Amino acid sequence: MTNPTYEELAQRVAELEEELSRHKTAKPKQTNGLRRRAEDTLANRSDAIEDLPLGDSKALLHEVLVHQTELEMQNEELLRTQSDLHASRDKYLELYDFAPVGFLTLDRNGLIVQANLTAAHLLGAERENLIKRRLSAFVSPDSQDSYYFHLKRVRETTAKEACELTLVRKDGTSVEGQITSMAAQGADGEFNDIHMAITDITPLKQASDALQEEYSFRSAVIEQAADGICVFHNIDAHPDIRFTVWNARMAEITGYTMEEMNRLGWYQTMYPDPEVQKRAIERMAGMRAGTDIREEEWIITTKGGENKPLSISTSVLREKGGKVHVLAMMQDISARKLAEKERQRLEARLRQTQKNEAIATLAGGIAHQFNNALSAITMNIELLAMDAPGGEKTSGYLENMKKSSDRMAHLTKQLLGYARGGRYQPEMVSLNNFVTNTLPLLRNALPSCLRVEADLPRNIWDIEADLTQMQLVLSAILTNASEAIEGEGKIRISVKNEEIGDAFAQNHAGMKPGPYVCMAVQDDGKGMDRETRNRVFEPFFSTKFQGRGLGMAATYGIVKNHNGWISVDSKPGMGTVVRVYLPAVETRKREEKPTRIEPSTRKATILVVEDEEMVMNATRAIVERLGHRVLEAKAGEEAIHIAGTFDGDIDVAILDIKLPDMEGHTVFSALMEARPNLKIIVCSGYSCEEVAQSIMEAGAQAYVQKPFSLARISEKLREVLGD
């Protein structure tokens, strides 16, 4: 049952009042029934007229009694009707007062003349305090204009008018109300009262505001999302799909607004390639069937013509009517792709470095064994030359053997140059002087049709390097350059000072910011593609044929060993530029010492620690030839035992740091503990690598590289003995 309106309640009260009036002014026709009922009642009361005289008096008395009875019954009927009417009116007045809607009646002056309890409660005032007050007193300042124009419209029309207002209760709290009003006109058509219904819509407004706030929040989340978010559905006409949501990131990714995309079409603009467009449309058909996609990679063409990789994920949304919407999230993965490409480049570089290091370790081991063998050969040749009878034929044989051993020693230098720790005897070097002195030696090995130029400016900083190693570097680079030139061509060598900054150093592993000297070798040959450039530092790799030698691989190891960096820039048909960066050092005065081969002025006791028997025999023979006494130790434990138990002085120990039972540093420490005044000459088939260097820093007096000559060991012995 619906609650009655104010108009319905007023109409019902009027009907009840009219019915009561009709009872009070009943027609004779209506009283006839009462009369008959009164006569019937009086007939049952024969005692009332039994004792009266007969005749007219009796008839008159009967008439009076009937009329009296009739009046009594009529009065009873009226009382019952009036009671029913009052009960009905009270019922409807109760409904009026406690209706969920506030009812007000305003007179033509806008004063409240009638109000139900709901209206009084809604306005926060007693009902009697509302009468003769203006409703505008309860309207907030912000709603006054709306209320004024609402009353104006109500007075001008007979139709219902509605508006929403903010009402201020007596205690100052606010209520959001919806007012529906209608003017009541009299029989003369003049405006009399305004009947007004007020509904409290505060909860509805609060819910609406909360919903709007939630909508605004969700819209902001979508709009400000880091990824592109869009919602679209299929349409039957061009351009096949229509977007209804398109956040700012989508516009940023594609370059198009939603309106432009709906006009031009997603497939038609994003996928210019017909094959890709066809595949995208087929994929969409799968999505309509309910197959979502997750992080699929697609390449779109933006408004600016850029091909941009996207990671796309979708979810299908279905309405009750069957309409299908697709929610799509699109992430620009351009940066990720670049990062992946960079990661792959770094991984490839790491693999190349690891491969180079593995080969370098192998090369170092081979060089160590090779140098041990060469040591025995070289020293025995020198001994043979000293003891063999004179003769041109014998001297020729010995000279050939010496040249062969020198070539073999040169190869081991290349191996050691490629291996870790490939620095031999570093000294202060001017690259200008180095190029000037070395180029004539290498020029004869180059084709005569090649023109070699050198740009060597003054004031070039010094570097600290091994001259032999640097000759290998320049030789390998020039050989590669000459092989890249077909016919006539030019090779240009330039040297310059260069300050290396943080950014450059970070992109070149092993380099540190600071001053460097750069030697660049540029040719106008055929150049190299990327694959060739990536393999140029591999051992035995060549574009001409396989197995020529270590070449650029040895160059890489030598430069890295000098704390430098080597780079190759080349493109097919554009020639090649090889740049070698070496750290600059503060210039110091260079001293040159002549090498002398002569017996020692005093006989010393020399402890030779060597595990290779042939090397031991040759070393003993040479040291004895120089006039010294030799103690032999083939292992670290034996050397320590001799140092601790030998009854006599031991002046010098020639210590091979690669022993089968102990590390060279451990042997050195034990020897020094046993004989603090012992002089140590460190010896190794490797270069002066970390172990040898640490022993030198711990107090060893000299280092000699295998294979060493009679002149070299003689020089070192005189040096440590103070001859």
C-alpha cells in the first residue's frame, strides 16, 4: 500500500465532513425508515399508551411517542456516524503527520499555514513554531535563488514543479531536500495556497556524491596509469571497433586521440602491413570468443611514424544483453627492449672476455712450459758456444740454433702478451719515439704499394710500457691493416694526448678516468662487418686464412696488461681505425745500463730452486761458469730445508715461483725467515705477474724472465751481490 499524498488526505477529510453534514440534514425519505423502525419499537411498548384515553388524544400521543423514538434512533445513528468519521479522520491525520514525506501548506504570502510532523522534524522545529513563518528562513544562502525561482514557476503554472535545495535546520545542521510544489486555486481561478511536499534526499545525495567520488577516483587511476588503458567494442561499420575509454598514456604511446582513432581505425593506423593487420583482426576474433591475451608483443606504427613495441594484455567484458567489450592494457616496452639488447651485448661481451681469459690462461701455461724448455736450449747453446772448438762451420750451426731459439722466445713473448700478467720490463716510453724507432723495422714487412704516414705532435705524455710488447702491438695492427687493403692504399699512425672522463671509462671495462695517450692506426681498406669486429680479438682468427698466429688477440692481452684499452671502429667499405689507449705517467729521467758478461769478483753460494731438471742442469752450469758455488733444490720443501740446515753462508737464491709442492710466496717467506739476509732473484716462465710482483714488493731484489741468457743472469747476480 502506497502512502497517500497530501491532496488525497485533504480530499478524504472533506468527504467525511460532507457525509456528516448530510446526516444532520437528512431528507424525509431517509426518515421514513426511522419512522417505521420507531413505530415497530413503540408497538412493543403497549404499556406506554395503554392507560391513556381513547380518541384523538391517544392518536396524538402515539404520534409524539413515535416521533420521540424516531429522534432517539436518529440521534444514535448520527452519533455512530460521527464516531466513525472521527476515527477515519484521526487515522488519515495520523498518516498525514507521520508520512515519510514532509507536507507544508503556504498561503499566498509564502507563510506556512499547515505542516505535518515529518516536515517539522525535517526542519528541526516544533510544528507550532513553523506556523506563520516563511520557508525561506530554512533555505541555505546558496539555495535562495533556486527557491525563489521555484515559487515563481509554481505561481505561474498549475503543473507540479520540483527542485533540490539545501535546508538549514534550527540547530544549524544541513539537510538536502527535494521539494515538489503545486498551486491550489479557488473557484474563481485565483491563486490561494501552495501545497508542498519535502523529501529528505540527504542519504541519496551522500550516496550519489560517494559514487561520483569513486567514479572520479577510478577515472583518475585510469587516466594517470603508467600503462595505456582503453576499452573498446566491435561495430559493424568502418573502422570495425570503437573506443569508449582512452587514457592519456594511450594518447602518448600512439600519438592519437580517441576521436582520431575512432575515425581512422585501430587496425588501419597501427598495423600498416596488411599481413600484420590480418593477424590482428584474427586475434580480435579470438578475444570476442572469450580468449584473453596476456603480455603479447606487438609492434605498432605511431602517428609520428615510429615503430614501437608494445606488450598487450586484454580482458573480455560481457554485458547482460550479450554485448562484448574488451579492456586492453598496453605497455610501451621500448626501454625494456633496449635494456634487453644492452644486456645481450654485455653478456656477449662477458662471454668474449671469459673466453679470452680462458685462452689467456691456457696461453700463459703453454708459455711457461715453453720458456722452461727454451731456457735449457738457450743456456746449453751458450755453453756449447763457449766450449766448442772454433771453426766457421761450428759457429754457423750455433748461430742458426741461436736464431731459432730467439724466434721461439719471440713466440712465447706473444703468448705471454696475450696471457694475463703479460708485462715484462716496464719502462718510461715516449710513444712518439717508439713509433719513430719501430716503424722502419716494420716497414719492410709491409707491401711496397702501401703508403704509411705518421702524425706525431710534440709534447706527448710518456707512458710506462714494455718496448718489446709494444712492438708486438704495433706489428699486429699494421699487419691487419695491410691485409685489409687490396692494391694501393694508405695507413696513417697518429698519437695524441687525451683526458678520459667518467662516462667513457664506465663504458670501457678496466679503464679509469684520467690522462691517456692514444695511438690510432687508420687504414682505407675494405673494412669489417659487425661479426668480424666481434671476433677480431680471437686467437688465430683471420679474414685471410686460419692459423696465422695470435695477432690481435695478443695485442688485446698486452694492452689490457698495461691497464689500457683497445677499440676497433670499422664498417664495410669505410676502412678501419684501431685506437690504443695507454695511461700517461709523470715523466722521470731514464737511465740506461750496459749489459756486461764477466766472471764475478768473488765466489758466492747460490741456491737454485728449480723443478725442471734440464733447466736446473743448464742454470747450474752457467752459474758455476760465472765462478759461483751452486746448491740445488727441486722443490719448495727441499729449498727451505737447505736454507735451515746448510752450514755456511747462502748469498743468493734463484727462486722459480712455480714449484710442484708449494706456492712461490710461501717458499720466499720461509727462506727469509730462515736467512733474513738472503738475496732473492725471482724467476718464472710466466711474466712478472701477480705472484712474482707480490714477492718483489715483499723484499725480493730482482726478477728475471725465462728464458734468460748468460748475459742476463750475470747482470742480475752482479746487481744483487753488489759487484
